[in-house]
Amino acid sequence: MDENALQKTEPERYPSTVSDEVYTLTTKVRALEEEISELKKDIHAIDFLQKKPIISGDTIAVGGFWIVAALAVIGIFF
């Protein structure tokens, strides 16, 4: 009889502990998903608010080249 009692109580105990662990893990995963969602929103806000240069470095380099070229031509003829 003792063997039958052990067989009945053990399966009843395991599903409750497993379901408790699954529930706690599920709540932790949901909390982490919410945190990731907030972090994604923050990253998008930072990217949106970050100042971007109006004139790129390439544009400044090309403009500088033409200014130096114009000064060289003016220097040659004057």
C-alpha cells in the first residue's frame, strides 16, 4: 500500500512545481520583452534626436578644392 501512495503523490507534486517554474519563467520573459521594447523605443528616439550634419565632409572637401583652385588661378594671373 505504501508503494501505491508514493506513486499517487509524486506525480501530483511534480506538475505543480513544474507549472510554478514555468509561470515564473513566463513572467520573467514578459518583463524582459517589455524592457527590450522600451530600449528599442529609446534607441529610435536617440537616433531621431541626434544632430546630423547639414554639410558632409565630402562636400567641404570638394568646396575647399575649388576654392584653392580658384586662388591658384588668381595667383597665377595676378
